[in-house]
Amino acid sequence: MKKKQFFNTFAAGIFAAAILAGGLVSSTVLVSANEESTTEAPENSDTAQDNNASQLQTLLENEGFYVQQGSFYELDTLKEASAGRLLSCFGNNAGSSYMVFNLPAAPEQDNAKGNPDYNWPDETATLYDDPNVENAPANPYFAPGGWQYKLGQDEAIVLITQLSPECKYYSFINYVMFTQQKEGKDYTNEKAFFSAGNEETGLYHPIFGSIGDSVNMVNIKHDGDSAYGSQAVIVISANQTVTEKVTAQLTAAGYDESMINVMPIPVDTYNMGLQKGADTFSFLGRISQPTDQDAYDSYTESLSANSVVYRVSPQKELDADPYENAVLTARGTGEHEISKLKNGSQHLDEIREAIISQYANEYDYEELSTDIAVPEGLTAYLNDRNAQGDNRDTAYVMTKDFTLNSDEDFVVVYGVNHTQTGKALYSNAVLYARPMLNGVCSVYDSLFPGSAASYLEEDCDNADDYYVYKMARTQMDDYTAIIEHSTGNEKGKFYGVDNGDTLLLAFRAYMDENNVGASYYEIVYDRAIVFHKK
């Protein structure tokens, strides 16, 4: 086995398709080869390469593993899409941020080739490639390079990272990202379908389905006294023997077992391996509503430098020692949200009637009901559908599509404040535009108090169990979130939407008292009314 000279060629390219909730349209956008890409994941600095991490690499290599370094960094979808380097924002939760891996190809695996005509760089090549050994095929190319990858049943990924400063929520989740298209199946009418790969890699389509429960600020193992700002280790593998070997070397290198989190992948469920048609996987970190924005900005800027990512591959194939599918945290408490509200049904009707009465003389209106937005990950995988990056820590509901036709049009979101009833740690409403699924305007529950009072009787003593908020072009009152235009937006065109764009609303309710997303059958779904100037 020869060790190749390593060059980090990562720079995020352009997504080759635009995800639509009702389907996905393939398209490409030309980016000049002279345009500088800003999505390059910075290499880990000496700060993160402490003695423990270096010792861990040596110990793993002595144990019979090849160790390749990747990186862990923030992916700003709105920024990159606005720069022409992404063709989908993946339904970003506006006001929250995301972190992903950049991993090199596995030993004896080809790296996926980009397209310089579109500023798509090659994925990072493996450090270990014996020219006498025929390589496994590359991953199906999908930018940004290295954030989705095949994984052998006896490989592991190790992340050593500083945790977020204090915030409302953070989590880490494994995903099955792409799976091979089934021979003879017509995917044309499948929701959010698009094709990736080619004859050499195999033809794939997205699942983007979560694997098991998340590791979050409530259940994560870490050093120090707090789950914020401390350090944690995450081990991802489909092989229990490999996990034990890696964990043993972690503790030998000075990482206490109390800070090591294992995130297993059940090999008997997913199609592991490097062969053509094997599933690809991804890893996503989420952070929402930091307490101190300056501290958070400093954290994200130094995230890659303060993290170590190793791809750990055995020099000789190890016998399978699979994990079974984990028993998931059950959604639901057996108590419906409406039972926690005094006169809940009556109050919701009063709010609806008051909203309509206030504006019906000058506006035509359209009421938007909501329904479950996405399937859970394993359900999506077994049904060969796109889960669009689901997370079991939340319940997602969404509206049908609509438009705002002038600057005088606006939308009102209203419903139950799920944090008041105990059905959520936090909740929000986000306005999205198609086809990019760019979240441009959000309202979080921290803004809800007082917003429903004027729509209820003066003697109502539980008005804060509800919320009413507007999304509009101009500030209509104290409870208005501004919808920015896309055209001429100095931050970038996907930070806003224009009149006539196809829109939808999505609502999230994160973590009930069981520390998982509430049951869809125990919450009152959020609602919306669109007003069009007559």
C-alpha cells in the first residue's frame, strides 16, 4: 500500500438539481472558473492537532487501521446558493445553522470527479491507493464534495469537536443520503426525486433520511460541567468490534469514556460498502438560537480548527459484527395538546375570526391548512422516498404552495404556542421559496408572548398559549417579520423572495417532555392565512 501525497482539493461546487417538495427539476448554473469559491472547508490547524489527537492517530495506525483526516465545518446554504454554487438550500431552518463533514475517499476507492466548467472540484482523493489493486467506484458526485460518502461495514468515523456555546438547541445526526435507483422503477412522479451518478458509479436518488435518534444537548456525553462549550467525541460505525477497538484507542489517547458517543449504523438494514450501488451517508450538525451571538460567531469561525475528523479504515477487512436497529425514543405522551388548553377550540376560532374580520374588507384571503411535511428516515428509506433531511427531534408540518402578488400582500401565521403547552422546547414558522427551498423569513416562539392578546376577549387569562404573527414587506405592527426581496438584496438573492415567487410555510416544534419531537397525533397543527390586496 502506497501513501499518496495529500492535497485538500475541497471546494463546494454547485448542486446539480433543485429540490422541490412536489418534485425536483434538474438544472445547472454556470459559475465562472475565475470566480473565487468561498466554500472551501479550512484545514485543521495546529490548535486542534493536540497531543491527544496525534496520539490517537498513531495508536489507531499501530492497531492496524489507515487513518485519513477530514474536516468539520459550517455550510451556509443561503450564502453559497446566492453565490451560484448551490442549487438548493434544502429547506434551511432560517435562523439556525448547519455543519457537515468533508471526508476523503476510502482506501482503494476512486474519488468522484467534478466539472471545472461549472466550478465543481474533484472530491478529495484517498491517501492510500495501491496501483496494483483495482479501486472501488467513486461516490456519485454531488456537491459539496466529501459531505456524502460510502462507508465500509468495518470502517469508522471519529469526530472530536468543541460543542456549541449556550443555545436553545443543537444536535448531531447520521443520514442515509443516496440510494441506488431500483431497476425498472419509474421515479418521474416521486416527490423530490432527482438523479445523481452515472454508469460507472451507479444511478442514485436522494433519501436524506435520519438514522436513529439524534445526539443532542440533552443526551450528549461530554467533558466538563456543561453540554455547552465543552468537548465531545462521536464514533460512527456499523461494526461493534471496530467501535470497541476505536474506543479503546480513544481512551488510551486520553479521551475519557464518559465523553465518547457512539452512533451506530445497522448494517443489516442499509447497503454498506464501497461497491457500485452501495448507499451513501452523511452527517449533519444543527444549532439554533445561540444566547451570545458574538460567542457563537467565534465558535463557527474556529469550528474546523477546533475539530478533528478521522476516517478510520482497517488495513485488512474485519469480520462483520453488526448493530441492530436501535429502539427509538417513542413520540407521544398519550395526552393531546388541546387538553392542556382552557377553551382551546373556542379560542382558536376566535383568533381566526378576528384576523379575517380585521382585513377582509380590503383583502381577499386564502386559508392554508397544514399537514405532515416529511416521513421519518427509516420509513423513507424502506419506501424509497426522500425524507429531505428529517430530524426525529421535531415535528414538521407545512402548507400547500401560494404566492404574494404585490408588496401589499402578506401572510398571518397563528396557532398554539407549543412551548407553553410543553409540547416543544422551541417552535417556529419559516417562509420558503421554491424551487430553491430557501428559508428567508422566520418567527420563533421567543417572539410569541403578547402577540395573540388583541385577537381574544380582554378577560382571556391564557392568551399567551397562542400566537399571531404577520410576515409582510413592511412593519405592520409589533408582531411583524419582514420578508425581504430577492432582487437587489445586498446579502444575496436567496436571502429574499420576489412577488410572484412560489412560496410555502413550514412549522417546527422541537422536543417535547420526552426529549423527542411531539407526536403528530397529539399536537394542534399551526395555521396560516394569506391576504391579497383587492
